[in-house]
Amino acid sequence: MHIPDGFLTSATWVPAWLLSMGGIGYSLKKASQTLRERMIPLMGVMSAFIFAAQMVNFPVMSGTSGHLLGGVLAAVLLGPYAGAIVLTCVLIVQCLIFQDGGLTALGANIFNMSIVGTMGGYGVYKIISGNSGNRKAVLAGTALASWFSVVAASSCCAIQLALSDLSPLTVVLPAMAGVHAVIGVGEAMITTVVIGFVLKVRPDLLYGLPLKPTNESSFLLQDENLKEDAL
Amino acid sequence: MKRKDILIGLMLALFIALFLSPFASTWPDGLERIAASKGFLEKGEGKNRIPSPLPDYKFPGFKSEKLATSLSGVLGVLILFGLGCGIACLLRKRKSDHETRIH
């Protein structure tokens, strides 16, 4: 849902730029307060992974494709602030180097995917999964938040299109939300598989979970990590 | 994060860029599809405000479109790995500067 140049009127894209700059400025401030040393390479890996995954469009219905957004994936591992920064980096590189999404529309794209998709998606994840670190709760929260993030981001995109008089809101909002409700199922599947894998091999990489072991296997794993750290 | 984990993550991203991205669906995405059906797709054609070095993920000088896409993907993965680590380092530095000032 990368909006190109030419779609949005300046009465839409200028406020969108201001809103997203405010949101990213706040994220940078919050992320600098919460960032841990071990999150530095993780931010690099997540930026690279989400960029690559966004290149792989999958067919969702006859003649229409979709691709991973990655906002909830980034936020579950890095938290909402560093997650939003990662998504913004991906959008900036896509816009400046690969002409994917317009420069005037970049503010709107950051607003939809980094602020609404990533930070909003993280809010839904946190509400559903809670703070227990329970595997089922984490995965259920991840799946539902991933689906929600795509539908919410595409709905914001539809509102911006309607504000630019491209199509009435009553037409474009159900159309965008409808297609992205299907794309969101793909988003939920990919994100849940990746988070499920990380939860199995490196549960300590998930953001904001209690570090105390929840079962025997994660206890052993953390024990090994402690040993490695000590060496 | 240990060196091994970083390498595995980076290798996975490179694998997706090299071997999966050339086989991505070429059908229009949700927004393009709706823009076409509601008649406003042409409003975005030829309106780019800035020239991009690799428009549409096509690395120049290669006859094979699949290879051109793969190489664009690899380049993007490397740029984003650097950018992600770089910004994280700057944020981390700001944090420690702040801590030094307090103590």
C-alpha cells in the first residue's frame, strides 16, 4: 500500500508529513531511552529482513497480490518505538532508491505503516498477549495484531485517498479494508511463524517479556546464554 | 545478540532477496488494484518528484529481469542492515551521553 506521488493533494500529504514527523521524533526519543546494547544488530537485521520480505508479493485473489508489512514483526521483537524506526528506514530506502512510494506521499506512508501499523499493532498485541510471556498468548496476540495492523493501515490509506477526492470514502474504505483483510491473513501467518520460531530458539529476543523462565526448555536456554555471556 | 544470530538473520534476508524476490507475484497490490478499478491509477503515473537510481527494483545493465530484481534486493538488504545498525548505534550513543551527564 505504498502511495505514489500524484495521488494525494497537498492538503493531505503536508499534514500527514507533520503527523508522522512528530510520531517518529517521539519514537527516536523513547527508543534512545529504552535501547539495549543487544538490540543494535537486531535493528539492522530486522530492517534488512522486512525490506527483503516486502519484495515478495504473494497472490491473494485473482489478479491481486499483497506482501508483508512487517510492523508487528518489528514491534514484537524491538518494541513499538524502535519497531516504528525500522519500518521508517525501510520506507525511506524504498522511496529514495527504488521509487516504491512517492516522496510527497512518504509522510502518509510512514503514518500508515510505521505509526498506525507498527505502534498501533503493538498496542493490540500487548492488550491480547499481556505480560506473562505465555507462548500461546504471545502467538495469539501476534496473529491478531498482525491482521489488525494491515487492515488499520489500509483504512488510513483509504481515508487519505478520500481526503484527496480520488474516490468517495464510502467506496474506497470498504474496498481497501476488504482486500487488506485477505492480505492480513498472509501477514498473520508469516509473522506468527517467524515469532513462533524466535520464541522457540531465542525467547530472550522478544521485547518487554519477563526474563524469568516460563518452562524447562527456556530455562536451559537462558542458562546456556548466561554461560556464553560469562565467557 | 551474538555474531552467529546476526549472521543467520542477515543470511535469511539475503536468501529471500536473492532467491524469492524474483519469483514474487507480478499482479498489482491491493492499492494499485483499487486505484485501477476506481479510475485514479493514472494520476500517479510519471509524477515522481525525484529520480531514483533503481526504479521498480531493477538493477541496470542486466538482460534478465529476475537477476536485476535479485541484485536490487541484495543491495537494499545491505543498505538497510547498515542503516538499521547505524541508527541504533546513534540512539545508543545518545543514551550513554545522557547517562554520563547525569552522573
